[in-house]
Amino acid sequence: MIAVDLSDRKRKILQAIIDEYIWTAEPVGSRAISKKENLGLSSATIRNEMADLEEMGYLVQPHTSAGRVPSDAGYRFYVNSLMQNYKIGMEAVTQLRELLEARVSQLEKLIKYAAAIASSLTDYAAVATAPKESNSHIRKIDLVPVASHTVMLIVVTRDVQSRAINADIDGESCEKLSKLLNAKLAGLKADDIDFEKIQKIQRETENKLSINPKVLIDILHFVYDTITADTETEIYVNNAKSILRYPEYSNVEKAEKILSFLEDKENLKKLVETDGNDGIEAKIGKENDFEILQDCSLVSVNYSLGDKTSGKLAVIGPKRMNYAKVFASLDLISNEIDKILGYYMNDG
Amino acid sequence: MIAVDLSDRKRKILQAIIDEYIWTAEPVGSRAISKKENLGLSSATIRNEMADLEEMGYLVQPHTSAGRVPSDAGYRFYVNSLMQNYKIGMEAVTQLRELLEARVSQLEKLIKYAAAIASSLTDYAAVATAPKESNSHIRKIDLVPVASHTVMLIVVTRDVQSRAINADIDGESCEKLSKLLNAKLAGLKADDIDFEKIQKIQRETENKLSINPKVLIDILHFVYDTITADTETEIYVNNAKSILRYPEYSNVEKAEKILSFLEDKENLKKLVETDGNDGIEAKIGKENDFEILQDCSLVSVNYSLGDKTSGKLAVIGPKRMNYAKVFASLDLISNEIDKILGYYMNDG
DNA sequence: TGTTAGCACTCGATTAACGTGAGTGCTAAC
DNA sequence: GTTAGCACTCACGTTAATCGAGTGCTAACA
């Protein structure tokens, strides 16, 4: 890290430059700063200071005879110690609360909405992960025939998963089989169930039910799949197209590459998976591992989902994003989610 | 409609021009045609024919001294009577079949994958609607407590819907209530259930169960909501960003407008909702009702979902899309879906 | 010693002028 | 009816000229 021994004046000037650049997206010159700011200094003085700041690595000049642009280090310094608190309007806060409260009745969708809210508050792309409860109890398993060749398998943990299975089983056999499955599996955690267990159930069941053994195997496989798939992390992206609005991506090819990247859930999972650091974290430009995102910034926060599991909410935008606003928004949203989930998701 | 009395030669020339333009996206000149095609004609002759075709409204000239570009009418004529059959490779076909077959175990997702396949086959944006079974029987209703303050409501029709409800009810009461709900509601169709019915159940239930009446009302409301929400049409978009690849949208602002449009599900629903015409239908350019899409084309097909309900699968791309390929792809996919759904979704 | 006015200089961006070439329409000859 | 030939048009790419925002440096000033 670069030493932080900046004079008060330099700090003010740096802040002014970055604020200005975030707003205009154009190299800012000494004159603009000397005019706009209260600090009673001429452009010449500011010029000298800017030259210093450049030498220190906080600013760069796209070319001689252009104004200055913040470097990654400049943004980093800004985020760490310069930026002003952003105050989110009270209306937005209450609106957010209402929105989230209303969604609690569909917990599965809460996270999706959190991402939507983050992107609408900030107007950048937002990503949210909704880790399925990795190891929650199986509360119930059910098999319900829904059409002539189709049986619906339903597994209730903290969440509900269902999948249609092609099999010809009558209602009675379904009921018997689900009773049996419940007896064997309910109350267990997903981690406790391995393939051998399933095979054991198969052997024990085979003769007790009037189900074609081949079909039975199929169903048990699906049960196994469904239970173990439970740990899969869902991930949502919102407003990815917003990057088209920022001049730094007016290059269509680049924009398309980023959009493709943001569409690929594997990428996104890698992107947001990190140590469960509390608090808000920013990755600025090259601090980012992915090449394509190296002139973007990613600001993320962990929220806790019930007991141990935690999810992530992140905003992706241009390096010159409005960090103050993004930080404030993520802080607000994650706090609200924590409150709500902490209350409702406590294991009973 | 314009009269169809084109000489064979004119037809050949028009076809060649459109084929070429679809490929290059650049105005095509007489020389290119006279060289490429087998018809042994000089550029001068072709020039005359092109002038005729322009007068007839099939071609337009961006400016004097540029080649010709097909008009909407030109594309229409091409689609109606010029375009060659496109043969989809056998590998793609078998791959598609396997993919769909594999997804049958999750019928709800089948349509989503159909859209994905359509967009990957054609490389244009694809939209698919998955109308929920509007009026299927309620097979089962279940209430399962999943956390200290949360009860999961599960409604099985042909599909499974679930939603978490904040309520403190113990397992026993849940069971009693679900038994009661099943007794009253199972076997009915969604249409048969109105709000009065729910209220009646409430009155009848109130005293039999040890559930806080306020909570009971809440739950019944959710049951009602969930059952009636069943008719809601789900809609999926895929590969919207592909439009960035086509030079006609290199204008970023326009591209963003279209992307926004394609993100708004309300728009999309309006876009694809039409009379359930069988067969494949194309809306070319201005034939489209939405202003933003007036230099796009939309090709759509209906697939039938079980008995009466039908869904739509559509591809959206530039007017100079590869119609033959798109038609063939949609034809293939919709046929496969019809086959699969016709078999598995038959009401039992 | 720090600040500032003044000035020469740099260099991207904008505009203008110009040549190039793909393509046309028309005419006259085959 | 077809085609070779030719004058004409006009978007596009290149080059040259101009402009101006912004800089660094120097010298004067408080």
C-alpha cells in the first residue's frame, strides 16, 4: 500500500477530482477544480498538486495536454478514506422495507428481489447468490401422480423442490412409497444420505411394493438427485445491460463480452465466492481476478442466511462508479435481509 | 398484397439478392449477382431487372450509387415463396431430442430449455411462453412447517407451487389443516374456487382447529392466491444480447432500448400473444406492432401443451435473419415438444 | 517559501478538402 | 432482348489544417 501521508489539501483535491470524474467520465483539469471547489486556490497551484498526486500514483494522464483520471490506487484511496457517506432517502428505505417484507411470504424469491433492488437503487448490474440450505433436515417427501405417465416428486427441506418423473404408478403405490421414504429419510440431513443408503432402501423396498423394480430404481435415483442437488447455489443477475449506458463500454464488442461473462453462472459463482468476510468489500479494476472485468469494479457484501450459510450480494459497474451510493445501498439491503432472515429462518 | 406475377428470372435475381444480403448485411450490386449466379446474364441486364424490382417495391436503394437492399415487402415475398428449405443437420436433431428427453423429468423447465435451444440453433434471441395449466385439478395441498416461524404451503396441480408463509403453527395443526383443505379442495379445478368458497372454509374450520384465527385467514388467503396464480404465464428470454452482434444495432442506444424491451415481461407477453394459429408465422419489420422492433423480424410458432393450452416459441432477430434456418429450427423444436408433451402431459 | 499570472507547447478532436471506387442509369450497338 | 461503354453519383477513407482544453515552466509577487 502507498503511504497515506497526504496533506489535507491534497486529499481535498484528490477527492474533488474523483468526485468530478465519477460524474462526468472525462479527464478533469485543474481549472475545473479551482473553479468549482471552495478551496481558494488558482489553477496553477492545483496543477502543481495534481502533478504530485500523479507522481504518487493516484492519478494518471491519458496523454499530455489532457486532464487527470484516477488510477486504481486513486480509487482505492478514495474508497478507503476519502469518500463521503451517502445518505439514502428515507422514502427509498421504507419502500425497500415494504418490498422485502412483502416478499417474505416467498422466501425463495427474496434474494432475487434483493438483487433487483440493488440494481435499481444503484443503476448498475447486481448479482446475488442464494445458497440453498446446504444441510437442512428433510422434512417431508411426497409422491403425487399428476398425469397418466407422470408422478411428481416433492422434497421439502427448508425449501421445496419438485420434479416430474415419467412413471406409471397409481396413487396407492405412490402413497405407500412416500410413507416408506419418509420413514427412512425424514429428519435426516442431506449430508447423511449417500448412494449406498438409497440402494439399501431399494433392496428393502423391492418386495414390499407392487412397483416395477426398474421404475423404483428410477424414482430412488431421482430422490437421491433431488436431495443432493439441494446444495446447489442459485445465482441471479440483474440489469446487466446497464453497462451499455456507460461510455467506457460504448465499444460494442467489449460490452458483449462482458454481457456474456455475466450470463455465465459458472463465472459468476467464481466471481463472488470468497472468504465470508463481513462488511462491504470493493474490488477495483485490476484487483479483480477476471481479465474482462479489469476496468470494472465489484462491490460486494455478505448477508447471513439463517444459521451458518451466507450469501453474497454484489454490484458490478464501471471503475468510476458512485462508490458512496453503492456502499450505502448494499449496507442497507444486507442489513434488512439479515433482519428479516434472522427472524424467519431460525431453525425451529 | 403485391401481385405475384414475377418472371422466373426476376424471382431468381430477387432471391439471390436477399440471400446475399442476409449473408453480408451490405447493399448488393448488380455485378456481384451476375458474377456469383449461374444465370448467364451481364451486370447490365441484372441492373435493369433490379430497377424493375425496386419499382415493384421489393428492393430499396439506400442512396444512388449504392447497391440494393430488400424492403419489408421483399422479405415477405422471399419468406412466402422464394426461400429454400433449410436442412438441419442430423447431429443437431438427435442432440436436441436427447436434450429434451433428458429434461422431461423436469417438465417445468422444458420450455425454458426449448428457448435456449432455439437461440443456440439460430443464434438469435428466443422467447418462450410456458402457460401454466390454466384449469387443472388440484391433486394435493400440503402444509409443512420448515422453521420456527415458517410454514411451507405446497399446492400440487399438474405442477407444484410452493410458498413460505410466516406463521407459528405446529406440525400437528398443519397436518389437520392440510387434511381439511384436501378434503374440501382436492379434485376441484382452479376455476371452481372463488373467494367465497375460501371464506366458507374459513368459517367451517375456525372452531375445529387450534389455530389463531388471524393466522388461519392469512393461510387461506395464500392458498387462494396460490391456486389462482396458477394460471399465470411464465415467459423466458434467451440470448437477448445476440442483437449486439448484428451491425444494424451497433448503435448502442438502440441496442439498449431493445434489450430493455426484451427484459420487460409485460412487453413480451403482448408481443407473443396472438390467435392460436397453427404453423410458423413471421412478422417482418413494420408488420410488427412495437415501434422498437420495426427493423427486427419475429418468427413464432405455437406448440400445444397437453389438452387445450398452447404456448409460443419465438425468435427475434434482424430483418435480414436467416429465415430458412429459423423456420426449420422452430419447426423441429415445436414438433419435438408436441410429441413429448402430448405423451407425458395427457391428463390421467 | 508558497502562490499565481503568463506563456509556450502538446495533442486529441473536429472540420474541410480530396481522391477512390463501387455502383448506378442511360445510350447505342449487337 | 442483351450487353458494352460511359458519364455520373455519393459514401467512405485519407490527409491536412485548425481549434482549444489542458499542461509544465518561469518569473514575479505577498
